Amino acid sequence: MKPFIYFHTFLLLLLACPLLGQEQQSKRKPVLIRVDRGDEEVQEILPEPDPLRAREHVEIGDFYYRRDNYKAAAERYREAVTYNPKWAEAYEKLIRALEKQKAFLEAIEVCEQFVESNDSSAEVERFQEWGKKLKEENEKDTEGEG
């Protein structure tokens, strides 16, 4: 009877080894799957709206903005806008970061983007006026260089 118990215990241990993290390694090599898009037009994939992720990106952007890293801040604010395109504060902070970089044309585009995507918002007039001021600043800046 003892040999029978020892034999079954040994078999159970052998069968349990893969369950204990000692999985057998596959001898197959990984295959890279490529999708040939051909002449199809590639559409931009927008993430689903996520206000929490947008808020996280704004907080990180604020961190960079306080340290005068306006480029990194602008990138974080852009991410926030993609996750919450209706949030006026994210647009506002993005425009301010672009102003600090003297990227007036990009800031004007962001103003126009806000107006297009939030045409029923109460903030539309403010962003339209802000866009006009940015156009004036851009003209002054280009005259000063010339």
C-alpha cells in the first residue's frame, strides 16, 4: 500500500509543477502580425471620453507649467482635451501654455477648435475674443521680426 501512495504522490507533484509557475516554454517563435493598410485612408482613433484621465493630464500639465516647461505642459493639456473635448479649462490652459511658447498660430487653432466642438457653450464668445487677441499678437510678433 505504501508504494501505491508514494507513486500517486509523485504523480501529483509532477502534474502540479506547471501550476506552481514552472510552465513549459514553447519552442515556437513569436510572430509579428502586420496589417497592410494599402491605399486606405487611415482614420485617427480618438479615445473614449474619460473625465478622470483628463483631470490627471491637467494636473500633470500644471506641474510642468509651474516649472516653466511649457512644451510638456501643452502636450499634457492636449491629452486632456482628447479625453474631455467639452472641458473649457483644459483648452484654456493649453492656450496659455502655447502663448508662453509664442506659438500664436497653434493657440488660434485651439481657440477655433473649442468654438467648433462646443458651439453651444457659454464660453464660446470668450474664446472667440481670445482668438482675435491672439491674431493681433501674432501680427505684432511677425512685424517685430521683419
